[in-house]
Amino acid sequence: MMKQETSKEKNPLSTESASDFRHTIDQTLDQLENISPWELDNFDKALMQWTDQVPFGQSEFQNRYYVVQSHVTPWRQMRQAIMELQARTNSLQKVTIQYRRNLNDIARLEAERDAEENEFERYDIECQIEICKLDTQVWLNKLRQCKEEIEQFLRIIKERSGTDDIEAITKQFDDPNIVEEEEHKYWIARMAKQSAIDLLTTGRIQAGNLESMLQMNPEDQAAVTDLALTYSTALNHCIGKFKANAEEKVEGMLEGRPPEMFDTAGVFTDYVENNVADRRLQSADKPKT
């Protein structure tokens, strides 16, 4: 047991010793004393240190609604989630190797520094070591980001598949007949959505989408046209109802006021923070009912 512990302590690649290689904000401020002194209070230093150690990856909301659900069919959404999982798994593998390599670089440079007799060369090596210590935190942040986003896509895949049978999931993407059928559905749905957006915004299907649609067979062209018109008509109908409701609310909000412009940021912030659940935009000057 003692041999295992000793071996672990001497292993420069052990992640347990990662904190020994971190370069703190206090160290940077100390070095600045002879370059460009900078006085910061404890809050400022704590905030800077925190930002240095926290990853800012994509949120699960973003991945769920703007990455996976950017596609219009369940099969394509699942495919996108799996592709994102693949990309992040590959990143995790590479970052893990880079992290280990960085720790090895530190150990190698420290050995070179200890053996170096020239003081200028030794100082240069010391600077390289400090840069490697900064890189250590960068790789740790990337590791954490990869793990968090992998967990997000794993949750999305499990929710959408509704099964823990791996073969049931892989079959959907390994079977060429299933792939061909789902791709057929996807391109009809995608072209219909894009054409519907054209109809909603300009009143006609634009040249690019029209050209793409005409490359399909006549039956698919008919399906795209029917779905696009149905979707755009339904959405227009719903928007009309929202517009009537909004006009009524705005009349109440502006009652007794002279002509004025809205504080745009305030209106949207108030809606998001307080009224998303029941979708009622309310003036900040009026009590909730």
C-alpha cells in the first residue's frame, strides 16, 4: 500500500496534484508589482480567480432547442444529438491527452531548470513552466466543459429514445432503409418549413426554396406545398389572435398617458422574468391582478 502511495506522489501526470500547477491571480499581481502595480480589492481578485477556473460552454437549453431542435423531424433531431455527442467525446479524448501532456511538460521543464547552470536560461525555463501552469487550468476548464455538455446530450438522447437498449438506438442509424425513409421525411418537412417562413414574411415562396423544391419529384412537391400553406396559415391565424390580445393589453398600459416610446429592454425583461408562465405582459406601474 505504501509503495502505491509513493508511486502516485511521484507521478507527474496524477490529476490529484493538479492544484499544485495552478497559477493564481495573486501570483500575477505580485509579478506586476515591478512592472505595472495594480491594486484590487478582495472581491475583484476573487471574481477574477473564479472566472479563470470556470468553463462557459453551451447551456442545456441552447443545446436542446437551438442545436437539436433546429431540425424538423424527430429522427434528424436524434441524429444531431448523436453527432454532437460524438464531437464532444472526441474533444474529451483529445483534451485528456493534452492535459496529461501539459503536466509532463511541466515535469520535464522543472528537471531541465534544476539541471541548468546558466541563470538566464534557468529564468527562461521558469517562465515556460509558468505558462504551462496557466495552460493546465485551461485544459481543466475544457475537461469540465466537455463532461457537462456530454451529460446534456446523453440526457437528451435518453429522453428522446425512451429506451436503454443501445441496439434499438443504433439500428435507426445503421439500417440504410430506415435512414433513406427518414431522410425522405426530413427533406419534405424542412422544405415545407422554409417555404412557410417565406410565405409568412414575404407572401410568396422565394427563388432559392422554390428551386430546391422543384428538384423533388411531383408528389413531394405537392406535399411540401400543402404542408407549407397549412403551417403558414395556422401560424398566421395564431399570430392574429396574439396581436388582438396584445393591442388590448397595450391600450390598458398606455391609458391616460401622453404619446411615448417603450423602454424596450425593460418590457422584454419584465415579460421574461415575471410573465412567461401565464404569458401576460403587465405594466410595471400597475399592480398584478
